[in-house]
Amino acid sequence: NFLVITPYLKHINKNFTQTKKSEAKFNLTASEFGHHFGDWMLFINKSNNDNRKYGGVVLFNKEKKEEILIVAKDAELLNNHGLLQLKLDNGEGYTYDDKTFKHMKFKTLKINDTMEQNAHEYKGILGFWENYKEESAKQKLLITNILLSLFPLLSVFLIIALGVVHARHQKRWIYLWLFLSIIAYYASAILLQKWLFFWTIPVVALLWLSITYTFYRRLVGNRF
């Protein structure tokens, strides 16, 4: 479950955080100063942040070869699956450069916040674990959790030995042995992965199985 759920939860968390940051950034208000909306300068005459609707909106964009000016009577800020859009109603647009001048009227026009279009794409389970941008952190997370999930299975001989031998005679020592075993197992998983990387999994698994089996043979095998 860890291998499957972790990539999906990471994806949801990153996109949710990015969306909330974008929404907080665009707390648009009527002001004589402009707001940045992607590549656009945005000027608002009337604002109602409760329903994210605005009036008397002017947008200006200066590109390398031409300038674009858009004027709209009404506007509304939309959240389209994490992508912020500015919906303009009943407006006009102008584009001009050194040689040409163009004019158009529109009933509805939507402008995306191009600065936030790099939402995290869900790349699936393999894509998440094969992503080298966060290789070190992901390797540690993967190795540690795999070994922890294998601990009950690899400790079966230890549990049998403690349960059979110490259940009646030294019951108070059982929890101490289990606690020390968990600490030793977890510490070996953390320390060895610095040098062995993914080889830590088979090395720790075989080493721990050998140690616990030897422990089992000495305590149980010699008595029964």
C-alpha cells in the first residue's frame, strides 16, 4: 500500500498547496496600482472578493513585437482544477505594433494565469519512484518503509523464541527485547543505506533473518 499510496498523496498535496498559494496571491482589489496576472498587468475599478467578481477591468501585455490592451465591463476569477482563469465579459481588445492596429469585440474571453500552468502532473507509481529530482529523499523513504514493512515477517524466529522461552519465566524481559530489536533493526536500515543504497534491503533482511534464526536455535533448539 505504501508504494501505491505515497505517490498519489504527494501529487495531491503539491497541487493543493500550489492552488492555495495562487488563490492567496490573487486577492484582487480595486486600486490605482496594477496587479500581475501571469504575463498581464491587471487594473480593476470595482471589486467584490466575496464572489470574486470585478468591474471595469483593464489588462495590458507588452510582448516583443506588439502590445495588447483588453478592456472588459465585468470579470470573474475562476479556479479550473487548480488553474486560475480570469473570465472577461463584454469587452474589447486592441493589438498594435509599429505597422498594424487591430480591434475586436468579445462577449466572453478567458485568460489563464500562465505562471501557474506548471501544476504537478501525476506520473504514476513508477514515474514517481524513478524521478531523479528528489532521488535521495525518495530512496531513503522507499528503503526505510520497505524494511519496516518486512520487520514482522523477518522477526518470526525472534518472536517464537521470546514467546516460548520467556513467556512464563522472564516475562518482563520480552518487551525490552522487542524494543531493543526494533531499535537495532531500524538503525541498521538507516545507517547502511548511506553506503549500500537499495542493496540495503536484501542485506538487512538476510542479516536480520540469520541473527534471529541463530537466536532461535540457541534458545529453543537446545531446550526442546
